[in-house]
Amino acid sequence: MSTHNRQYQVLGRHKPTEKEPQPKVYRMKILAPNTVVARSRFWYYLSKLRKVKRQNGEIISVNEIFEKNPNTVKNFGMWLRYDSRSGTHNMYKEYRDTTLNGAVDKMYSEMAGRHRARRSSIQIVRTAVVKAADCKRTTVTQFHKSGLKFRLLHRLPRPSNKQYKSTFKANAPSTFF
């Protein structure tokens, strides 16, 4: 499944001057669809946190960060703030997914559905992989049971041998057991 978001590591700093020849380097993990948007978001957040703007700063590097193990399901916690019609709100949410990018996509679609919040009005403050014991939300903890079973729905009986296969049947197959 392709996701809209990718995770980037952006390194930037203030341009060197005679007063400060070795300026401090700032590193941010940014979730964005591409490198252009990642660079833009970097300057947006850095100008709010420090007295550096795009005019008097430079980006050193932009690297995409990939999931270390995208084959196991993890619990992701997200701290975010968003602007609603009535004001700005802080929020903590939990999602289960194999990658952080997938969990962020789930968060954006849930925020659009439940709170009518657009992507542009949501700011992800922090993300973290949460241990099963530390999870708070029931939508996540319900999958932590050890004997978890799912029903097999809509099973089509297959012929045991090729000679019993037919294109047309007199009766429709029974798909539930």
C-alpha cells in the first residue's frame, strides 16, 4: 500500500557569518509527501523555534528515513495539535500499523472524518513507538490479547481435483460455515 507521507530528516543551519563562522546545525524529522514540501516545513518550524529564516539560512541535507522493520505490527503514539473551527487543540492518538507513514495516513483520515480537520491545519508534534503495556486507547489495546481469532468469511469451496472442476454449476456455492 502506497502512502501519501514519507519521513525525511532535514539538516539546516544559519548561514555562516564573520560573527558566527560555525553556526549550530538543527535536525528535524518531517513527514511530507516529497522533499520540496519537507524543506518548506523545515523552515516553517525552524522560524517558529529559532531566529532563523530561509533568507539567512541554508539546508545541509535532506534524507528519507525508512522503517527498520516494516513486516511487524507496532503501536504508534502521536502527539498533535490542530486548528478547528473554534480554536487550537492538543491531542494524543494511538494507531496500529507496520510503518509510521501508514499510521500517519490513518491519523489524517481519522481527523478528517471525526473532526473535519484538513491536512494543512494539523501539526504533528511528536511520534513514538509505544509498548503494548503503555497503550491507552481501546482501539489499539483490543488487539493485544494473546488468543485473538478472526472468522474466515466468504470461503469458496475449491474442487479437490481438476477433474471435478466445472465452469457452470446448478447451485450456487455455500460460502459460510
